[in-house]
Amino acid sequence: MNKSSETSIPLLFLHGFPFDKSMWSDQVEALNAKGFRTIAPDLRGLGAAVAPTSVSELSDQNHRPRSVPLSTMEDMARDAGALLDELQIEQVIVCGLSMGGYVAFEFVHLFPSRVCGLILAGTRAPADNDQEKAGREQQAQTMLRAGMVPISIATMPKLLASKTRAENPDVVKRVREMITQSDPSGAAAAQRGMAARRDYTDDLPNIDVPTLIIVGRDDLIRPISDAEFMHERIPNSQLEIIEDAAHLTNMEQPEKFNQVIIDFVRQAAGLS
Ligand code: MLT
């Protein structure tokens, strides 16, 4: 964390799944060097953050109810709010990528007066359909049974553009390590929390802060159509498409990503 000389509005960065705060290191370093204040916590159950506490009733294959721990998007948003209280920060610009975007929607909903700008990267507003929910439960069970390596093998090709995979071995290594070092039970709880998230579509017209929507041209997980859906419904929003990037735009094209968020933050703070 770093005190701001450029703008007094700190940026709160919310990471994706199954990652941790280190996915923002290129942003934190570049923005701190320019005098912005940044806060990038590990979200519940991931990185070094404490284990989940909520419990959900699910049905097993034989339709018997059973309780499983889960970390909801609301839990994560409330954790971020408590962290800001601790740091005595009243207002922030919230930047969430993918799962971090779902947490950002909850944060704006819970604490509207604390948000003066929103950055939504590689995310979407609608909830999961039944097939997607079932896929998440299957993935949660794989993590609990076999650890994170199978997930890393299965998701890597979708997370990074082919150009990144071919030309940027450091990013490939960082992403692989973040996934394989995640705690399987924390990751399974977050995966179940995402399955339980609500549909944020009705929130979109009520978002009344400047909003920047970022999407990678090659994102297969949250494609451009998801970004356009949000852009059409959030009144004061702008859309940026990042070339040569898939899902992890901030890691694949950090300079471009940093430039668009710095321009946006200056605009939102009335500095340009
Ligand atoms: C992420 O990167 O956070 C995930 O792709 C989100 C999701 O599975 O919906």
C-alpha cells in the first residue's frame, strides 16, 4: 500500500478465481509508483485469507441434503468493507476481475456510498444456469479429491491468449503457480460461492458511478458479448477491448491495462 500524491481516491483490487492478490502485482507496482494508493487483499479462502465460514445446504447425487462450506460473493465484499474500515478508508474506486467483478457488484450493492468509480474486467452480470452450477460443483469435488493441478491443466488454455502462452513464459508460470498453490478447500468454497451468486443484471441500470468495462479480445471465458451486455445497461460506462489478451488482461497486457485504468481514474477524479 502506498499513500497517494496524485489522487486521494484509493483503488481496491479484487482478484479472480482461483488466484490471489499477486495477480495485481503489475498494477500495484505501477500505480504506487505514480502516487496512487492501492489495496489488493486476498479474498476469503484464497491466497493467505482465512478459511470460509458460511455453510450451504446442497443435495447429493441421491438428493440427500448435505452441508458444504462456501464463501459467498457477499462474504468477500463484506470482508473488503471491513478491511477498508480497518484502514479508515471511506471511499474507493473498485476494480474487480472475473470473480472479483462479482464481488465488486456485491460491494456496490452493499456499500453504494463507498464507491466512486467501478472497473469491471473479464466479468459478467447474469448468474449461472443449472449446467454451469453443476460444472462448478464437479470442479469443487475434483479440487477436494485431486488438488489444484488438474484444474490448472484444464483452464490454462482458456485463461491466456495463445500469444501470451507462446511468448510470455513468466506470465504462464505465475498463473500456473497461483492456481496450484491455492488451498483446495478454500478454492472449492469460492467455486460454490460463485455458483450461489445472484443475477446482477437488475443492478446495472442503478450503478451511478463512472464505470470502465475491460475485456480481452480473445477471452473465451467471459467474451466481448458479456462486456457489451454490461456496457449497454450501465449508464455512465465505457468499454475497452484489449488486444492480444484473453481472460487475464491485467497480467497479459499490463501496460495497456494500467494505462486505461490510470486514464479512467484521472477522469473519474476530475484530474484530466
Ligand atoms: C475467474 O477468473 O474469476 C473465473 O473465471 C470466474 C468464473 O468462473 O465465473
